[in-house]
Amino acid sequence: MKVDILGCNVDRIGMNETLQKIEEFIQSGKPHHIITLNAEIIYKAQSDSRLKEIINEADLVTPDGSGVVWASRYLNAPVPERVTGIDLTLRLAELAPKKGWTFYFYGGAPAVAEAAAENLQKKHKGLQVAGTCHGYISETEKQNLLANIRKKKPDILLVALGAPRQEFWIRDHQKNLQVPVCIGVGGSLDVISGRAKRAPVFFQKAGLEWLYRLMKEPHRIGRMTALPKFSLLVRLKGRRQ
Ligand code: UDP
């Protein structure tokens, strides 16, 4: 079951069902693209048809962000809960040692992906991270990265280049890489590495994580103007779709 939000199809699933799907994807061995979709990206996709196409062709699109949850309710096709990139990463890290799944982390400033891997490995004994690479590498290094991922054959590749850069990157390389599960996780590795702080639970529960992020990173104000525009568009066009 999906909900169409401004032409972007979002799966109406919660965390447990997402994890089940991921297990199926890994068992199949074929490449799959998972997008944790927020209102900002849906708004961006209104003027970027390739992005919209990538979203609609992804194997799983989870509702990331309170804007998407609100829109799904407004359109009378509610999603059960938010499934964010960071929550998904944390749950996968918990499950991976039991299931024998291996990870590869790509993205973030130098040393962030390694620090995130170390932190998760301290918490979850037996967690295997086949490789890490930061997100500011040269063109030659990018070719080496692709070869290294193919060689290491991880089950799950987390790409933390920010949205939608990571979605384009996954789409461009997923066939060649043959990794069963590729997920764009935005700034999640920054938080897991300890470089950035996630909003306190109060903000998360109140659907105000965006406000906390804005307070911490005021330069995001330009990007955040997408949120009221998104809400207006859903009200204007949403019910007519
Ligand atoms: N980033 C990167 N390479 C780039 C541009 C960005 O690795 O060329 C990383 C950046 O270091 C940060 C993440 O991408 O860790 C972007 O995080 P942001 O919070 O902007 O993404 P969002 O969660 O909003 O998608």
C-alpha cells in the first residue's frame, strides 16, 4: 500500500515491516534502493522530474519526517509512523550481527564514517563493517571506491551524501555494485559518529526535529522554506490527485 504525495509514492509501512522487507531484499541477493523520504525532497521533486522518477522507481520509500506523516493523514491514507534514516540505521546495526549481515558506509566528512562504524561496533558485538569511505573523494578515488564495494560485497550500503545527492548516486551505481540493500541516510553518520547531536526525544515526539535542527544549524533556513511550501501544495493539489 502506498500514498501518493504530490506525485511521489510513499510506502505506508512502519519500522518492523521495513526491516522485514530489507531481510527479503538481502535474501534475494538482487540490488534494491531504499529511500527515506521527507517533505523537503518531495518539494524538490516537483521541479526535478528525474528525482521524482527515482523516488517512484525505488524498491521501498519510507515516510521520513513529520511533514510526510501529516500529508498522508491529510490525504486520508495515513502512514503508521516515521521511519527515518537514523532510526533505520540503528535498528539494522542491532539486527546485523544476529543475521550475519555486513555493512559498508560511504559519506560524511573525513573520519566520520569510520567513527560511526567504531561506535556501532562497540555497541553491537560482532557487527561487521566491510569498509568505510568519506564523502569528499576525488574522481579516481571514486572509481577505487566502486571497485572496493564490489570486492567486499556488503549486504547493506549506507550512503550519507545528503539528499538528493545520495539518491542520484545510488541510482547511478546500484546495478554495477549489486549490493542487495542501498539506503541514503543523510546526516545519520554525523550523529552516530558523535559529530552532530540528534534532537532530544521531546522534539522528536512533537514532530519538531526540523526546528531543533534549524536552531543548531541556522544556515538550513533556506532549505527549510520548502516545508511551508510543501504543506501549501498538499492543501492545494493533494486532494485533487
Ligand atoms: N556530504 C558528503 N559529501 C558531499 C556533500 C555532503 O559526504 O559532497 C555529507 C555531509 O558531510 C553530511 C551529509 O552529507 O554528513 C549531508 O547531511 P545533511 O544533514 O545535509 O543531509 P540530510 O540529512 O538533510 O539529507
